Amino acid sequence: MTNSDTSSRRRGISLLAGMLLLCGATGCQIDVGGQVLPSPYYLDDDVQYYAPGTEFKLQQEATRLKETSQDEVGDEF
């Protein structure tokens, strides 16, 4: 092998290694079957947490109606 063949082989290997490193560093985030598969940064991502609430969604309205009906019953006497 000549010096130019060795040089171009090294350049090709360096280019391939650089491209593989770049692809591994950037990562990809894809959507498969409704799931978002993680990118390399998934450990740094903030977690979205929604605290559990009451199961009855209209609790405030039910409380107001109960208070109102008790006030009406109390006003009659």
C-alpha cells in the first residue's frame, strides 16, 4: 500500500467514526404505536405528574347545591 492509500483509508475510517459518534450523540425520538420512545436526553427530561383528584368531578357544585338546599330548608322555619 502506498502512503496515499493509507491516508485515504484513515480519512475514511475517521469520517465513519465521526458520523457514528454524531448519530449516537444526537439520538432520535420516534413515535411507535402511541408511545414516544426516548431520546438520549430522557433522563434529563422533567416528569409530568398530575396529582390524583376526587373521582366525583362535580364536587364543588354538589357542595353548593347542598348548602343552598339546607339554607332554603332553614329559611322556611
